[in-house]
Amino acid sequence: MGILVLAGIFAGVLFPLWPAFMRNGAWYVSMAGLGFLGFLFVTTIIRFILYIFTKVFYSPGIWLFPNLYEDVGFFESFVPLYAWDLPPPPKKPKSKASKKTNATAKSPPQDAEPLLVESNDPSTDAPPPYNEEVEEIQAENSKK
């Protein structure tokens, strides 16, 4: 990887010595990249204008390419074409009576036994104690 990085830097430094067809190719590739970047900017502006327009006149609002800036693949960024901007469902406030019952349900009773009980009975399903064993392995070269 280091050699490839050095080769790339070396090739970039020697750009003036490239043949004319390679320099033209580099120009076309850079213009394609700028065109794609411009496409993203224009799409972002258009989708924002469309969202504001539909939010004002036709609520709840439409997002064009809702996955455009999500962490998905290139083609998945353009699927679906549009989506409604639906608000999350409102949370119902809890009444004071239900809060009291939840608080008492969460605290254990005073006379409850602990959940972890240690037992000295060897007949339980506990795993056997770990025994360390060292096994010597001879290398193939030492067999000769």
C-alpha cells in the first residue's frame, strides 16, 4: 500500500510530463466529478424547496429522495423517489396513579429473598472447575 501511495504522488508530481491524451482524460474525469457534485447541490436545493412548498401548502411535506444523504449504497440513495415527512406518534403522558404503581412494582418487597443464592451443594449444574493442562507440541523440524 505504501508503494502505491508513493507511486500516486510521483505520478501527480509528474503531471506536466504526461502525454496529451492522459492530461485530457484527467480533465474529463475531473469535470465529471464536478458535474456530479453540482448535481448533488442542485438536487439538495430542489428537494428543500419542494419540501418547504409542500410543508406550507400541503402538510405534512414531501421529501424528494429521502435517503439521499443516508449511509446506504449509491443506488439505494435514490430509492424511494419520495416520502412523506410524518411526525412521530405523540407519547401519552402517564397519570400520577400509574406512576405510583410502576414505582412500587419496580422496588422489591422488603421480605424478598435475594435472586443470587450461593450453594455449596456439588450436585448442582455448575460447570466443573477449570484445570490447567500444558501440552507440549514438537515442531516438525525437531522430529528430524
